[in-house]
Amino acid sequence: MNIDRMDFTGKAQRGFGFFSVLAILVLVVVLGGTAMKSAPALLEYAAIQRAVNQIATEGTESAAEIQRAFDRYAAIEDIETIAGRDLIIAKTQNEAKISFRYERRVHMVGPINLLFDFEGDSGQR
């Protein structure tokens, strides 16, 4: 008979121990906090990608028009990390390829930050 795993009635104990539940709870809180702090940066990246794709399908010709169109989208979508002047615009024979690259630092707690390195172009969906 294994005394360590038996209760006073002689039956084997089952279930999670206190420290197992506590460890799982701490893990859930840390992951949930990280997800909640990261969500705005990820949502802004998705808005930037949508704006770039929309501008590319509109067939805007000049770089200045593309930058102004992005600034209009940025005002509507509340994009603050980059502006039209930050876009990389490459002209090909009959279309413009719009790309972007930026970093976003998200403060977690104390000296701990998350650094996101975002990039995309008008060819991505």
C-alpha cells in the first residue's frame, strides 16, 4: 500500500493539487495579459495591410497620390504607427507595388517590452 497517495479512508486521491492549479492559473494570467497588450498592435497591422491592398487595387498612379490615399485610410482606421511618407513605393511597367516595414514596441511591465517587426506589401492577402 502506497501511503503517500492514500487518504485516511484508504482510497487513492485523484485530481489536481493546489500548486498545479496555481501554476495553471499563473500561466493563463500571463498569456492572457500578453495577448491583451499585443492585440492593438496586431489589429493595427491588419488595418495597414488592408489599406495597402485597397490602395493597390484602386489603381492609383503617382507616389504622392498613393501616400495621400494611405493618409486618408490612416485617419479613418486610426493608424498612428506609420504614415503615407513611410510607404515604400516601387513602380513596375503597369502597376505600383506598395510595401511597408516598421517596428512596434509594446510595454509589458517594468523593463520588459515586446518588439514586433512588421512588414508587408500590396501582394499579400
